[in-house]
Amino acid sequence: MQQQQLQARLMKCLSCSHSHLPLPPPPPPPFSSLQRFASSQPKGVAKVILKKGKTQLFKDGSPMVYSGAIDRIIGRPPPKTGDIVLVADGTEKPIGWGLYNSVSMFCVRLMQLEEEATRDPSCALDMEKLLETRINAAVALRRGLGLPSATTNAYRLVNSEGDRLSGLIVDVFGDLAVVASSAAWVEKYKSKVKACISSIDEINHIHWRPSVEILKEEGMDAADLKELHPSTCPQRTK
């Protein structure tokens, strides 16, 4: 009987001592895929922090991060026009990445969300790879719609935000592709855009048509938009 009473007292003491122990800390939040990729970059990647209440707008698909939605920018030196940046919520957790513009009212054009980078990291923080992937997807979509067809060889191949390449439009007329550029990032990646379009079987000519007035608002100098070499495109195409 005494042994049972001793055991009961011991269990009560143990119970009391455990009740005063501090609770273990909560597990840390999962590390962002984009943050991991950014940390491996030799020069680092600046981070654009959104204001409270603005995050969901861009998670829902709006690609244009306007200046009024930005709380602060973390990064030294600060990013330059055309640089890749992370876009993060108020806790500094990345929600995606995009291309920065220091002059335009659209400070960032979002290119890929965190969830997409987690599912397929092949394009994460890699604009050239993303361009290739998105243009190939645009080609496949038009092929699925039967374009070009026996009745028409004129169609829109890349439709800016519709194909998730904000600022880039490509129209095809026979074997001629007309590229309408209206974003500074398109001019920066001009050679890659041309290379992707040139790889399309039926395209033999590319005419680059910058939207000069819009690009001025993007901070581009009109002199930089002139072709260095005369165009070899046909003046007329059927």
C-alpha cells in the first residue's frame, strides 16, 4: 500500500514538473524554392517587398507590379532596369520573380510564381530559359488551333500577357514574323527572342518593330532602338 502511495506521489511530481517546462518552438516555415535559387546566385538577387494587402493580387495572376504596391526594396547595390528580382510579401517570403524597371510605373513584370518554380525549377530566375519555354508553348498552342492552316498563314503567335510574356507581341505573316516590343526587358533579351523565333520552321524573316513612345516611358533612349544593320525583310509578303 505504501509503495502504491509513493508511486502516485512520484507521478504527481513528474506531472507538475512537466507542466512548467517551456513549450518547444514551432517548426520554421518551409524554405522558399526561389530564395534557395537566389542564394546560389554569385551576385545575389534584390528583393521587392509588397505592401500589406497587395500580395493576393499578384498571386491571382496580375503580372504588372506597379510602384504604388511596393513597400521597399532590399538589395545593395539597388537593382537596375532589366535585372531579375524576387517579389515578396510583407514577411519577405518570395511569391515569384520578375524583371525590374527603375523608371517605369510598372516596377516589376512578374514572370514566374513561387508555386511554378517549385513544380518546375528549370526556368527559375533564368529569363533565357523561360523565354524559350514560353515561346515554344505559344507555338504548340497555335499548332493545336490549326495555325497556320490551309486557309490562313497570318496569325498572332505571342500575345503579351496572354502568353505570359508581358511587353512582347509576335505576329506571323507567311514566313515573316513581326515583333512588337513595348518593354525594356524585351530590348535587353532581343537576341534571345530572335533566336527563339528563328528556330520556328516556317519563319524565314524577322522584322523588329519597337514601340518607341512606350519604350521611352520604360526609360529607353530612342537612339538605342534603331537597328544597327539594314533589314533584309521583304517589303511585301503574301
